[in-house]
Amino acid sequence: MSKKTIEEVAKNIWEYAEIRFKEFKSAEELAKYAREAGFQVEMGIGGLETAFKATYGEGHPVIAILGEYDALQGLSQAEDVTHKEKGKQEINGHGCGHHLLGAGALYGAEIVKNYLEENKLKGTVVFYGCPAEEGGSGKTWMMKNGAFEGVDLALTWHPFPYNGVFSLATLANYQAYFRFEGRGSHAAASPQLGRSALDAVELMNVGANYLREHVIQEARFHYAVTNTGGISPNVVQPDAEVLYLVRAPKLNQVEEIFQRICNIARGAALMTETKVKMVFDRGTNEYKGNKEIEKVMFKNLKKFENIEYTEEELAYAKKFKDTLTEKEITSEFGWIEKASGKEWKQIKDMMLNDYVFRGNIPYDENFNYLLSGSTDVGDVSKKMPTGQIFTACYALGTPSHSWQMVAQGKNGIAMKGMKYAGQVLGQTAIDILEDPALYEKIKKEFDENYEEYVSPLKYDKVPIEL
């Protein structure tokens, strides 16, 4: 039987739609492709069952190409359907394009592997299968457990509705559960005997909401009540739980805000005469890209940008763009305008009037913009020079984590954007392997800006009494 195409691999992973740390079929799908392509595959690295690496070559530089393949919970959607499907809210779906991300990154690694083999060059390419980017910080756990030891630099990408260099900073974060324990009782007959854990959760959330006006403007924190203690209003709820995600530009700022939220939890427990325990779930550092790598990536984005779309593909993109509001289409314009400078009007006209973005957002190495989201690639970027790109895989304006993104995940535009990313990643790695002076410039920039790595995983993943 012949080896599957990389498009078939991506489409299969779309079908599996496995969530954090449970991506067994998805990881094996990629690992099997890598084995058949001639890579040496090691499964279960970094203490994670669904993490793996596929290696080819020997010697330095050792270039990692990072792939992801986890889906999002409760975000399923029928493929190619331009209305939101009912009855799929409990099923997982690829609303962030990670089925493309992993396959496209492996395709890039295969390009490098073939080049090393054909030209008998010294150097090593390693595809890293990284689980649980969505809500699990898989790379952060892999970093803590030594999975990236010996790697010299890292490259990766992300599917988007447009093309460009990911030259944005991101927010660091912590995520933790707060579990309250009270005393159950009959809410009408003996309310005085009860101590409500649900009251404690509600009071904690009120306190946290008052904290918002007393933190730095760039900070974010969000919560979800994950256990209300039951569905009967006639019971004083003895157990309840809330999950908090805290973000800020720097990890030490996250820590400071997190400690204040812990104090609010203590206060809520004191007011309700309950007990509270904190269970740390995950964390990531902020992302900082390497400018020398980014310049090479932009050159290669321009080199391979002449993607041709069929009339059917353009009509397909139009159908999905027509499902979006004007605000959804223009929501990304803020940073793109700043990045584009004098070219903004041309790009804006294209984004408003076209259906697939067929250019590249200009790259300015002095451009600084803070993205309000987070990524565990941040931890990799703290330990080694790292570069990222994004390529157009969806109709213009398609929001991440939306049913529209899920629906478009297997079409021709997505597949072309995925292979475009692989070409750019592969050629960037080859350029670095072929040019020792470039590699030295990349290392020099990283060393000059180095900050000691601090793992955000500083708490034990067990209940901690507050």
C-alpha cells in the first residue's frame, strides 16, 4: 500500500478531532506518515503519551519543526456546510486548524529530510508532535520534562485567514481550579446547618470582577464554573468548583495577579465558612520571535506565494465569507493596519472585496504588537531561537474557534495553505542549514536578548490547601 498523502493525513485528523492529551489516533496518523517517509520516530516523549518526535540526520544545527493536532471541545460542525449544524455541541471539532498545523509542519520537515538526504548535508531536522496546545500547554510540559534538549532552534506556523510572519508578542498565562468544600443541608428546613460551596464560588467571582479595575490594562482573566454542586435549589450545595485563566504580558505579572485571585478565594471561603483548594492546571510563557529567522521566513513566504485557486474554490470562500458579519471580517484590522503601514489601503481593499487573501502582510522587524491570546510556543521561544508564520487556509475574516473554521477545514483552500506553510518552513530550515553565517546571526540575536527561562509549572498538580 502506498503512503498516504499529507492532505489525507490532515483530513483524517479533522475526522478524529481529539482533545488535549487524548490525541492517540492523531499522533499515530502523523507518526506513521513520518516512519514511512524515513524518519526515526520516538513516541511518548516528555512524559506525555501523545507527544512524539520524528528525527532525520545527524549533527548540528538541530532544527525542530513543531506540529499540533488537538481539537476543541464542543465545536463540531459538518464539513462544507454554511450554516451552524444543530445537535453537535457535545462533539469535538477542529476550530483552530490544528489538523492542518501538524500535517503542514510534518510536510515541511519531510522537505528538509529529503534535501539532507539528496545533498548529503550535515544537520538534523526533528518534527515534534506536540499535544494539548488548546488548554493543556503541552509544549510547556514537554519543556519541563526535557523533550527539547539538544535542539538549536525551532520553526512553526498556524493556519489563519491570511499570510504573514507571526511577529506578534503574546500573553503569558496560568490556569487553575478552585475547589470549595462546604456542608450540605436542606435549604428550607435547616439552612442554618449548611455552608454553601456555591455561594463561595459566586463570591469569589464577584471579588475577581472588582479586581479587574486594579490590574494592568493588558491583563486578562476569565473563569468558568465547572461544578455548581448539583441542580436542586432545595439543597445547600456542599461542593463547587471554578476554573480561572489569568493572562498578562510577563510571567511575573501573571504570578502577581494570580496570588491576588488566590487571596480572593481565601476571602470567599472565610465569608462562607467553607474550605478551598487550588489545583494548578497549566501555564505558558509569553512568546518572543527571533527577527533573523523571521526575515528568512518572510523571504520564503514571498518565494512561494503564487498560489492559484480554482473558480470553485473562490466561490466556496465567498459562501463562507457571506456568513460573517462586518465586525468579524474587520476584527483583525487593528494590528494588520499597523504592520502594513503605507500599504494598508491596498490590503484593506483586498480584505474587504476579496474572498481569499492572496498576498502577504508586510514584515517590519521593528513592528511591535501585543496579541491578547497565548500559546505554549512561548516557552519554546524562551529557550531557543524561534520563528512562526501563518498562512491563509480559510475565507477572509473567518474567526478562530468558530463553526465556520471547522466547516472549511477539509477544502482545497485549506490544503493549499497547509502545503504553502510546509514549503516555507522547509525552505527556511534549508536556508539555515546551508548558511553557517546566518545560523550564527540567529544565535547571536537570541543570546543578546536572553532572559533566564522560568517554567510556569511551579505548582504541583495536586490540590493545594489555601
